[in-house]
Amino acid sequence: MEALCDRKGKKFNFASRGSKNYTNYVINVDFDYVVRDFNQTGDTYSKFGYCCTYDNFAKSKVESELDGKIIEVLDNGTLFNKKGLLIGIVLNKPVKNPVDSEKLEKYFCYNPDSKCYERTLTQIPTHVESKRDAETKSEIKLECNSVYLRNWLYENGFYVNGKKYVRYKRSAGSSRLGKCLFVDECLYPDLHVFDECGLLIEEDKEIKDLAAHESYIALTSSSIIDTINIKKENILLIDKFESIFNDKCVRVWDNDIGELEAEISDVEIKNSIWDGQSLIDSSLMGKYADKGMILLRNRWFKSCAFNTKLQHFFAENNITDVSQLNGFTLAEKIEDVLMITTPDSLKYLKFGSAANWFEDYREQFGVVKYEKPSHYFDGNLIQMSYQMLNPLQADRKQIEEFLQPTVKFMEQLRDSPLAVKYFINFADEPLTEENLEQSEDIEDSDNFEDLGDSEDSEIFENQDVIEDIKNVENSKIDSGEKISNRNDLIFRLLDVNCDFHKSRMYREFRNDLLRSFVKKVKRGNVLVQGTYATVCSNPIEMLYHSILDKDSDNRQSKFDAIEHRSLMGIGNIYCKKFKFDKALYAARNPFICNGNYWLPVNKDNALINEYMNPTDEIVFINSINENVLQRNNGMDMDSDTVALSPNTQLIELVRKNYHNFLVPVCEVSSETISRRYTKTDLAELDSRIAINKIGEIVNLSQQLNSELWHRINNDPDFDMYNDEDRLIFDIYKLAVLSGVEIDSAKKEFRISASSELDKIRQKLLQIYDERIYRYNLAKDESEQIITTIKPGFMRTITVSNGYKPNPKTLYERFDTSMDYLQSYITSEYQGFNNKGSKKSTPLLVDLLVKDLIFDDMYGNKTVKNRMENRRTILAVLKLVYDTRVNIGKIWRKKRLSKSSKMGLVRWYREQLLEDVSKIALNPATVLGLLEKSDKEHILKDEKGKKILDKNGEEIVWQDKGGLLLQTLMDIPSIDILQYFVKNDDKTQQQKRKEIDEKISELYTVYGIVR
């Protein structure tokens, strides 16, 4: 795009935010909101037809988007046009001169306590007044739902700062979230030609598979970490191979009227054994030669390339000429062939030929990611998910035994500063009082399916996706780096002063850490030994398929010559991280039913050792004559990961029912709908895809699993396959439906996910009808009417995500794994979480230096005077206190979304940092502030006069949460660590010895041998 702007004579500038760059030539648009009379951007509300920002309020001007006229501001915090109509207002920001209430619309009011404008309870209508008849005063109203908006914007585009933007493209992952990129109109034609790669699909032209086309042209829009160059002659394109066999499964298909059916049947399975996978010679991987895989993107190309000794394989098999290869290549010399791929990776072949793709070939490939270990205990532990645990048939005792390492580690976090230090060394985000309210922030990706559930606002995590997408490296903190967050500060202080763990600040942090850890466990995020491994299928067979059999007269490949036999063996995998000849627990999210559990045996493999370059986070599997891809919920090899664990308790719990549950197999027919390449058809397609039900499918499946296991555990004669409610078959339907929804961005199906979910919910309501009736009959008249029943663990997860449970839902404890887990962890945590807190030293001041000695500009030691500025200290404390109050109000607001709250809190903190940075702080003053950060004290103004609250009482407060410390830490000119007494060398050596001993104990808790 930068080169394109140069050709167009445009200046292409990036705006940086952290490690990412942004440009105003492309805008990412979502369709989460409708057009209202007033439209919200953060804390700012703008009247329809206007776009107000903080800058507008500062400059007292805003331009109308309707007629381009400049409107003058009439008062602070609000914008009015010349007729006195409110066109903009900022909420939750103190104003000095509030306007009269009658001037505000009924949607807003002024709160004298907070001195801010706030929202009223009046709902802002989802229409806009487009015209008013002068005689009748009647309103002609335009309904502007998201579907209408998408159609209108796709057709007409929009203007920002005088620049017109038109629809560009969207990735498969973004389409499921309803997002789409818009681009500067003058750049679109060239970008479109680039994306089409010679296909020249013109406006209004008929296209056989619009859904697939839109997904594939967006492959180059993925975020990348690097690029590598691959010449066209480096590529060998071989035929894909399908392993076809029969297996007894639960077949799920769509009938003549588009409804799902399920039955036990012998099913023909077709495994595309190298789907999305390539083999790349390590010499081509550059600085990634020590990695096991790199995920590559190019135009119409997406493949997970696994590190291979390709040239070594050719040499060992006496392949010296390209004529001995089985496939298409432009190479003239065998040493030029450095990557093997299949048509499944080259998406272009669905619309054009390989020869045409190579005609407009670009050597630069984007590296999206490579495999990484988890960030728990040097990559030795992973987090489970509630989806993986709830379908296990475990009694209370088995769950308690399974959780013993978790409980022991909770005790370690409570009692051992070394455990805390070691744990936060791998934390991926700062733990603060505020973000304990937040759920995981998961990036948009082709591999991510949004697990939000509109019903009850229950949002559950897909932990496999979190591990796969976040790709967080072990964030070990280098003592020479700048402190960047609260975790970092605590870590450094524990390293600097061994008595820091006695302070109140440490105790609060530890309690926050412990609460966060327990909350994750109650959500099913239990730490177990294992890894999330990237899947590579039958790589040796793929190598054999790339060369011709020297003993064959009909140019068959060596793989053909061995009659497509598996060289790994059915039921076997290879993962060098774990002991060989042992079974492993394996599962992949989104996890729906027991038929998705997998118990492969880890086997050593001489051929893989010879020709591949395996790492701990790569697993080599067999998918020849083995129903492993369907078992793992439609797994393919384009960087999909699977959770592997040697945990014996998990293995035994799965093995107990391993042969009682069949694999769900999808036979739902997809259809190729002939569409035209028009804005209307694109809008219709994207609107349909944006209605994604994967979260509801996952949640409903766990309701059904809970009901099924509750029945089995309470009735030894229960026959799940002959049960009249057919719960097990509904669970199988949901397993298949989850895959259908995942593929909906690339394929079109006849079935309606909403309709299928509604039918299953209605069945559950009929099952619970009598229990609901009895409950409502016995309840007090003041209590809410109950309309449905759900497992108790769902309520806990809903609350932990910051949402209110549905008052019409009765949450009951079922006899199932997740409800047992939550009951046990709750009782264990309540029993010991405050132990020992009274023994802590309450003050941080004892750890601070008494004499200020710093290096001057010449490197000499200089003693600073203790001449603190009392007025400055009081002023800073007042700023911190006011910010703390405002942040507290934000978290208590019920109408704001979580993302809005986070944005507002971030804004208040940035304002505080900006205000404090403007104040001259000498070392003595900084030390004075640090001394007060850990004490209760009375708030005073700069003259030393007590500041009273609205009731006339003095304000006593502490810097709970460390906001003052965090602010001082963020000021570049201040190094907080200089103000703390450091341990001497002897103490440091003793600490290191203790750490080595204690860390070994921590590993032992989870059965890990260091």
C-alpha cells in the first residue's frame, strides 16, 4: 500500500500505537451499533449528522456531516447549534459550567455529586428523524438496523475528513464478528487488481462461490511478524490425497426440509490428510530454522509449513533430477526444490490454474506465527477449559483428587513470595483491581470463533484459541528493562528487597493474584502438565508422495507404491515433549461432546527423526484409515492445535467411556450459491455470516452434557442411546453444528443454526417443565418467575465475566464435573485465603532509602537534600484521589459495556499521568510520595487545609491498588527502584539458592521433573 500511495502521489504515514502501526487510508468498520438519534463514541455522544470528538470541544467547533457548516460551542462539555439544539455532549468528565437541565435532551442529565453529565434511563431510539412535515409536525422515520446500514455503506461508502471510503475486504474471522475493511476510494481499483491475482472478477460478474472468494482475497490482510522470500522454483505442488474408509459413527445430516438428523451408522470417512500443510526445507526458513513450523500467507495462499530436512531426504533417496519428482514445479535443478505443498494450501486453484498463479507470483511470503510453548512453568503447563472438563464422568472424590495440585499451588501462592515471583514471571497481563473484572481479550483471527452467548450474556472462553492466537512468549522480566506494569514492579521489588513481601502493597497484590487464579480455576482453567501442539499429519508419506518410485514403470509415487499405507500406525502420534510408549490425553476446542476425546499413544519414529525437525510444540499424527480429523471436530493442518497431556487422571476418566461414545461425523450438505459480484450480494453474504451462533452452540452443549451426566450418575440403568429424549443425539448435532458455523464464512449451508438451537432449547424446557412449575409454585410472591434451568457453574462463569445472571434462570448444582469442581474450589479457597495476613508489616516506608544517593551526570555519587515540596505532595495526592474516585464510578456504571469502561479508565489514568508529569518532582518529593503511598492519611489541599466530603467529614484514604506508584513508575524521568533499599550481595546469593530449591518444589506440585 505504501508503494501504491507513492504511485498515486499520496503521502503514506503510519500512526504507531505500541508495536502496531496504523494508517488512515484503511478503516475497520464493525456493525455492532445502529443509527440512533444520538450516537456514542466512547464518552462522547453526537447528534445524528454530526461527529464530535474531544478536539471539537477543545476548539469549540464542529463540522456538520450533513451540510459541512461550522457549529459554535455554547458551553463547556456540550455542543449546540445556532438554533440551540444539542448536537454533542461528553459524559463522565467533570465540567465547571454545566448547562441548565432544560437545554439537555431527555437522554442526558447533570449529576452535581460527580460534577459530570450522565445518561438517563431513557432509551435513545434506534431511528433518526430524516424529515419533518411543517404542517402536520409528523415524523418520517428511517429504520437503521445493522443490515440496512451494511447494505447502505457497501453501496454508497462514507466520507471521513473529506475522503471517501468504499468497501474493501474482510477476513473469515472478521466476517464472523461482522467487521469489514473500507479503503480510500482512489486506492481501491489497484488494490482490487492486486488481490484478484489475475482473475479479473469484475463488478456484477457472476461468481460461483462468493463466500470462498471473499475469504481467500483477504489472506494477505493477516497480521504478520515477519516475511521470508520463496522463489517460484522453490515450490513443488503435489496432488492432495484423501484416505477413504468406513467407521461406525454418529452420522449427522440435513434432511429434505433442511433440519438436522442424527443416527448411529457405518459412515464413509474422507480424510484429506495434508489439508493446509506444507513441508519446507530448514534452509529456506532463515532465522526461524530452529522452529518446528511457520504459518505462511501470500495472495490466495495459506499454509502451515513444517520444518523438514527436504534436501537430505532427496539425497538419501537418490533424487538428483527434477524428472524424478511427482508434481508440478518450475525448478530446473533438484537443489532449488525447497518446499512441498498441495492444492489445499493454494486456494487460487478453486478459481484459476497454478500456471496463472505463478505468472503473477510474489516471492515475499508473510510469516503469521510459529509454534510457541505456553507461558506457564517454562511451557510445561497448559490451562484446561470448562468445555474439556464438563463432559468427563467424574465423581466428587475424583474431581477433588484431580484438583490437588491446584489447591497446593493456591497454598504456595498464599504462603510463598517465591511462588508469587515465579508465577508472575509468566503472567501475560498486569493484575489490577480493575482488570479482575475483565474477561480475556482475544484477538480477531481466522482460527477464532467468538464464544459470546446472547442468552444470559454468558461468554465462555475457548482456551485452545487463547493459547494458539495470543502466542505470548515467556515474558521473563529482565532486571535491566524499564518497569511497565504492576506485575513488573512487584517482581522487581521482590528481587531488590527480600522484606518486600511483608508490605501491605505485596499482600494486596498477592490477594489479587490469588483471587484471579481461583476465578480462572472456577471457570475450568485448571493448570495441568501438557502443551498445545500444532498438528502435522503423515509428513513422511507426504515426502514419499513427492518422489517417483524408481521400480515403477507407470510413474507412480513412492507413496502409491506402498499402497498408501500409514508408516506411523493407527492410534499413534509422535511428540518429542512426552515420554514414548505412553497414552496421552488429547482434545481440541471448541469441545462439544465425549466423542471428541482422543487417547493416542506417543511412539518414537525413526523416519520423523531422520527427515523432520520436530520441536516440543509439534505433534505428528496419522490420519490414514483413522477417524482422527472428525474426532477432533473437523481438524485440519493449517496450524490447528490440540491439547496434549500426560495427566493420568484425565486419561483414566476419558478411558472409562472411550468406547461408549462414537465420533460425530458431519454429512451436512454445503451448497454453492451462484451470486453476482455486486455490493448488494456482498452485503447480504456478510450480514448472514455475521449472525454466528458458535457461542450459543458451545453453551447449550454443556447444558445438555450436564443433564446427560446428571441422569447417568443418578440412574445406573440409564441407556443414553435409547433414551426417549435423545439427549446424546442432540449433543452430537451440536458438535457437527459447531463445525458448520466455523465453516460458514467459507461455505454456505441450507440449515439454520438458530432454528436448530431453538428446537433443542424447547426440548430442554419440556424436560424441565415440571421442576420449573414446582419451583414457581413454592416461591415467594416477591421472587422472580423462573423460565429455565441451567447448571450452577454457568452462573459462576457469568458473574466472573462481569455480567449479571438472568433473574429468570434457576441455576442448580448438577452431579457433573464442573459443578463438583466449583463447589470444591469455593470451599477450599474460603478456608484459607486470609490466613497469615495479620502478620504482614503494614508499611512500605521501612523499605525506602533514608539518604538519597544518585549518580550525577559524570557518574559520581551525589547526596541529595531531603527538601521535599509539601505543597507538591498534597497536589499529587489530590490528583490521585480524584482519579481513583472517578475510576470507581466508572466500574460501578451498569449501562456501560466492559470495553467502554476499560477505555474510560485508561483515559483517566492517562490524564493523571499527564497532569503529574507536568509537576516538577525532585528526588526528595518523590521519596515523600512513596512514603505516603502505603499509609492512611487525611486528604488536604495545597495549603494544608483538610478537604471535606459532601457530608462535611474529613476524607481518609490510602493508595489501594497502587495507582500512585503506577503513575510515578510511568514517568520516564523517575526510576522507582532507586528509592528502595537493595539487598547486599550475600543476601542476593542466598536468595538465588532458596529460589532454586523452592522452584523445584513448585514443579513437583504438578509432577514436573526439572
